[in-house]
Amino acid sequence: MNYRRWLVALLLLLTACATVQRDQWTVVSPDYSAGIPSPLSAPAAGMFRGQLYTLHYNAQGQLVYRSQGQEQVISGESPPGAALTYIVHHADDKGLYVFWRPKLTQPVEGIGKGGDKLIYFRASYDGKTFGKTQRLNTGGGAFEPIVAGNGRGDLYAVWVDERSGRNSDLYLNVSNDAGRSWKAQDILINAAEPNSKSSVSNPTLAVEGEKCWVAWNEGKPASVKVRRSSDRGNTWEEVVVASREEEQVVGLTLVKLPAARGNRLALYWFNEHEFLGAYSADEGRTWTRMIPLPKPDRAAELKVALDPSGKVFLVTGVLPEEKKEDLFAAVSEDGIRFSQPVRLDTNLPYVSTSTGPQIAADGKGHVLVAWHDFRNFRSEIYLNYSADGGKSWLKEDQRLQVEGVLHSYYPQIVADGKGGFDLLWIGYGDDQRQQAKIYSTRIVDGKSWQVNKDGKSPSEARLRKRVSRFWSDRLVSNWGGNYDLMDPYFRQITTKEYYIANQFKTIYYNFEIKDVKISENRATVTIKYTLEVPEFVSPSGKKLKVPKRDEEITEEWIWIAGDWFKVFKDIAGGTFVPY
């Protein structure tokens, strides 16, 4: 087991299978880049002129655009040999805009040196064909671009950039003709000169009419800063400090509320102890700090969404000490006063990890949240839905089930504005995560996923049967039978032959199930048994034996892949089950 550490790291992303009627989900593209999933290569989806589109990296690492059943590679003019990461997209009435980041693996004449990170862009104005490929950054240190537009042709992209070689700065480029052209020189936003003393992070954008606001946090302790342009990105006013924070700023997000919602700007972020924010009623000149939500046990995550009507939705992750993360949702009419948070994952509180939430709202009361959920010991997609604008949610969250899929990652939600949602995700058909496909499904009324149960549930009767089988095999030294009932994480890295060869010559005489306790898909079983170990010679040459005696042990069992399995534990109590 000398690869245990490697295994634990690898297993941190694993999750469980299930089933849906085939006419309820669609394989978007089987030509997907397999391997351990990463946010750097997660697929994306959006709506352009009433048509759903998707973007993903294929097995060759090329960026693929798909709409109306047709696919095309749109990254063909990227530098040769470059590794492509990120998929950033934006759509409005003027066009569909796609950004990606090539990282040079070798020097390319006229483009950059090995290791340079670039931002490339293409636009489509009919949803079928794409225009020329353009590079937006003039340096070579770009990270993921954050994008926003005003729907009238002004398009902004801002990113953290390490071209200075020491600290990171913030750069921006702007197009005033719907992406047909961009400024020849990108714009330094956070300082008068590059290579400032403190680094920046968490860039975020808001756009309205001819105005654009860029926010970020900078330094330690952190300052939340904002800078505004009032002339379509041509000139930029002085930097304003919106808030000075003693602790780290995480998940910073800026939104602009419409006139009907107070015509204010609002910023949201969190640190380990609480969710925080600030708002401005004078277009970003001055800011008032706020605490939008009750103080959690420990803050872990924040997702912010603004629906077309201007309502603000916050989905938060709360992670108490020595427990697992749960998700909560709150909504505000004015961006300042929020409803009491409602828990979205409805299994037992804080016993399994729910993370990576995505939220979409159509402005007409329909809200859908999807996330990674590990309650079944592999990564699955779970959903919750509100039909009244976030005031109430389903009493029981729903598992997205697809036949033959063991692991699901990176849900993407697109609202069609008519009460319907399209959901996109990656599904893996094997534990090694090499058999990857991209799936989509349509949810029309919050109920249309129609989860189909397989008729099996984690019952006590089934557990007792499995435990009895395990211990009955022990009585006759059927170690192969024991191996078959071990959890799949252990069996994934240990062969049956190795397991059998390394069993002590223990004699088991009898057993009795004394107690069974089940908590959802986890259980503890107390066993009383009699054993004896005949005399044997240890590797050190010492003769050892264990005389016949009674013992009692409490085992852990988990319900996974439709049945109960015994959790393997080493002599130190360690286990390979990650969740």
C-alpha cells in the first residue's frame, strides 16, 4: 500500500451512479478530454438567439462549439502546441463571444516564449460561423478573463496578469464594436505603473450603458477596490477603496441593480467567519459596508447571481469545524436585505460534502441550483428548485441520474426565460475517469427530471444479510468472498490475490450481530465473535499465537452502487473512502 497517499489525493474527486429515462438526457459529445476533471477544462453552455450552445475541449485539446446538432473546432488558430485552458463566453443580441487561454509549451516566433499565457477570442454573429481569432493581451502572464457587456456592442474582459514577474496586476481590454476589434494595447487597471508592491485577485465586472465598473481585492490585509469608466472604457477614473478588511477576501462579486431595484452597485464576498458586502448608491463613488447574511459556523463558498428582473441570489457553503459542507440559498429584492438562508441539500446536515453550486433564474420566479454532491461516496449532481423566486424550495433535493454514469462533474445551467432550464455536465462511466461524455437534460417545470428509483434502498434487512454473508465467509476462510464485500475504493487499488495472500491464519468459530445503526447510507454494525490464531513465526523469527477467545468489534458499512459494502480499515483506523 505504498501508494496510499497518491490514492487519497486521487480519490478526493470521486462520486455514485443511477438511472433516468433515455429520452430525458442526451449525449452532447462523446469526444471529450478524459482524465481527472478540472475547472480549467470544464464545459460551458449558453443561449444565443433562442438556441442552446455548448463549448468543450475535445480529446485532442481543441475548443469545440456545438449548436443545433452541429460541431466545429473554433480554436484552430491558437499557437502550435499550446495547452488550452478555460472556456469563457458571453452572449447578447449583438453576438456570441468566446474567450480561451493558450499557454505556450515552447517559444513561438512573433507570439511569445515558453510558459507565456495568452487570451484569445472569437465571435459569431449568426451562431453558425465565427470571425477571425484575436489576441487580447500584450503581455504573457494572463489568467482567466472575466467578461461582461452592455448588449449594445461594448464588451469588456479583465484578468489577473503576472507579466511583471513579481506581483500580479489587473489588465483589461475593451471592444466597442461587438468584438470585431479590440484596443491594440491592454489597459493596466489597478495602478499607475505595473509591478506594484501588492498583488491583486478576484477581479469582477459590472456594465450598464456607457459605464463599466471593475472591482478586485488587493494586498494583505485586503482592500476591496473599484475603478470606473464612464466613456465606454476609453478613460478610467481614480481607484476607490470600497472596504478595508482585516481578513482574506474570497469570492468577490460585483453586480449592478436596475433602477427598479434601487439603481445601486453591490459587492459580495466572504472570509472564513462571515459573508460580507458593500453597496454604493452614487455609481461607485462612495461605499457602505454591509453584512447581508447571518454569521455562519464557518463560511466556505459563495455564488452570486442576478436574475433579469434584478433580484440578487446568494448560494453559500457553510463548513463547521470537523464536519462537511452544506449549501444554503437566500434572495434579496434590493441587494441589501436578504431572506433567511434556506438549506438546499436535504440529507442529514453536515455529514457529506455539497460544493460547486451553479444557479440560474429566469426573472419570472423559476430558480434552479445544481451542485456536486458526495453523499453517495462518488461525485453526483444534485438539484433543488424554486417556483416562487427563491422564497421556498423543494423539501427533498433531487439526484440527477444517468444509466451507466459513475461520476458526474461541473454542472452548467442555462435559463431559457420561459420557465425552462438546460443542464449540462460531464459524466464518467468508470472509476478511473477515462470514459468521459458530456450530457445534457432539459428541465421545464422543476419536476421533469423524474428521478427513477432502481427499487433498491439501504434497508437494515439487506445490511444484515450482507454482514452475515461476510462473517459466514470468515468462518470457512473464504477471503475472496470477504474481498468482494469490501468497499469499492479499497478494491480499486488492491487486487483480490494480494488481499487473500496477506490474511493471517485466523480461525473464526462463530459470530453474532449485536447491534445495527443506520444513518441514511452509512451504518455501524457491532459484531461479537470467537477467534483463534494458531502458533506462527513472525518475520522477526518470534513464535506467536492468539488463544481462543471472544472479541467484539464495531464495523462501518456504506451503501454505494446499490448495495452495502464493508469499509476497509487499516491497523491505524485509516480508510480509503474519501467522503
